[in-house]
Amino acid sequence: MATNNNQALTRPVPPHGLFAAFIALAFGGLFIGTGEFVSMSLLPDLASTMNISIPDAGSYISAYALGVVIGAPALAILAARWPRRVLLIALLVLFSAGYALSAAAWSHQSLLIGRFIGGLPHGAYYGVACLVAASLVADNKKAQAAGYVMAGLAAANVIGVPVATWIGQHLGWRATFWTLTFSGFITVALFMYFIPEIQPDSKASPRSELKGLTRPLVWLTLATAAIGFGGMFAVYSYITPTLTEVTGLELNDVPMVLALWGTGMVCGNIIGGRMADQNLIRTIFIIMIWNLVSLALFALLASSVIGTLITLFMIGCGFALVPALQVRLMEVAGDAQTLAAALNHSAFNISNAIGASFGGLSIAYGFGWASTGWVASVLAILGLLLMAFSMIYQNYQTARGQQEIAQNEL
């Protein structure tokens, strides 16, 4: 009881309540997630304006992803000593700058640069926002707090992307990017009002953050995320042609189906956080098995409308793994909290590339659109094996450390 009281006394106190702080952090995640996903809906318009082909316009998505992969570790290391509210505000200002440049882009190259800059704060934002949320609650509620933040990213698929796409279709893609620019500044105002001042760990430094990369468990957890989530992205990357060619839905039905997927993501993040706070490792394994079953069922039931709707909601719920793995990284990263949290989202972007690549190969070799479910199942199994190996390694290291202590006492 005394320990809990001491923790409560040292935790930052949000000036207008914990719920308001979570909502502000989730709003940031909503806008950043919307910016990432809406570009896929706007590709034809972007290609037309810049006088390039739609496949060439795909480079805007690649530029954003490159910004995420580079920005997550670089910004986390460089800003290791920054107060966390200041860092979050700086990341959102960078986000707005990238989208302002994108909205005002006068050439293909300038739009590429804008998309790259817009991607730089992505991973660092989600990582730092989860750390901030976790710092506001007791240790036994950290995963739940991270889940609320990541629910903002999930909500982007349900609310943000449809609204941003509508703006792009009726007012032009530049209007969408200007809307996201101003959304970033609105979120900055929310942070200044709802998020307390939070100092970084006194031990934090670029050197201590980099030192975290020497921990094998950090890499094993990141690999688990990159491979384990690859299955979901193998299905998601080709979901539109699968729904129209295999399930038999009309193209106009696809947004509603994707909203169902996104609803599953929101539910999964919230429920997964609660589960992980009860028993983190058990929750990770339960969710990974859930994902394996869901992905295999998708492959089997893709020709059934009802079966597809049920399995896609189940797959969306599988994003319950996000807050669980986020807290797992917090546990194994030592002093490299900011870097590890940010790298988790670089791992998710790598999983996107892995899933899309292997799913595409399966389709290219003639196995059909629904075969992405089987590819996804294989990736889910590999993720499970990586997680199992990381636990074996951790138990071995723990036993070895205890043995050394016992020998030193003799």
C-alpha cells in the first residue's frame, strides 16, 4: 500500500483529468493515422495533378513509410532529454509542417518531400504518447493507457479516413492536407491545456537510448511485431479486390466493411490493454493464437459474405496485440524507453511491407486473392515462434543470473 501511495504522489497529474488527457493523446493518434491511410484513397487524384501514373504515385506512400522508419529512431535519440509534452508538441508541429508542404506542393518532388517530412514524427509520436499515458497511471494500468492512445490510430480507419476522403473527393486533395495541417495545431492546443509537464527519466540520454539496442529481448520483441503483424497486413493490403472478386461485394460496400475492421481495431486496443494489465505474457500468446485462427478462417470463409464480415472484425480485434507489445518493450528496454517505444511503430511499418510483399507474391503465383489469409497464417505462426523463443531466452537469462548470484554468495 505504501508503494502504491508513493507511486501516486510521484505521478504527473493532468490539469483537467485523466480521461481528458487520454482523449487529447488519442486525437493526435487519430490525425496522424488519418494522414497515413488517406493517401491510399487519394492516389488517383494525386497522380492526375502531378501528371504521373497511379503506380508512380505509390511513391508518396513509400516516402511516408521511409520517413516513419528513419524518424522514429532518429527523433527518439536526439530528443531523449526533452520534456515529453514539449517533445509531443514538437512532433505535431513537424507533422503540420509536412502536411502544409504537401498541400502547397508544386511538383512531384516537392510532394515527395512533404510526405517524407509528414512521416518523420509518426513512430516517435505514438511511442512517446504511449509513454506519457503510461506515466499518468499506476503500473498495473500501463497497457490499458497505451491501448487508449492506440485506439486513436484505430479510429482513423473508422472516422478519420472516411471524412478526409470525402473532403478530398469534394474539395480536392489539397484541402485534405490543409485540414490535417490545422488538425495538428489544434492538437497542440489540446496538449497545452490537458497534458501536464512531464520530465524525461533523469538517466535518459542519446547514449542510454542507443545502449538499449544491445538488449537481445528488445530485438526479439521488435521482430515479433514485424513478423507477427505481417499477417494482418498481408490481408489488409489486398482486401478490396478480395472483397469484390472473391466475396462478391460491390465496390461501394468496401468502405463499410473497412469501417467494421476499424471498429474491431478500436475494441481490440481497449480490451487488449485491460487484458495485458492482468497478465502481459499470457495475453500476448492468447492474442497471437486468436490472430492465427482469425486469419486462417478468413482464407476458408472469404467466399461467404457473413463469414468474411465476422473474420474481418476478428482480425481487427487482433490489434489488441499493439498495447501488449508496447508494454512488453517498456519492460525489456531498460533506460531506452523512448527509442524502444518509437521503434515499435517502425516495426509495424516493416510488417506492412513484409505482409504486402508476401501476399502479393502469393497472388502473382496464381494462388488467388484469398490465399493472403494462408500467407498471413504462416506469418502469424512465425510470430508465435519468435515470442516463444524470446520467453525461453528470458527464462534462461534469469536462471543464469540467479545461478551467478548464488555462486557469489558461497
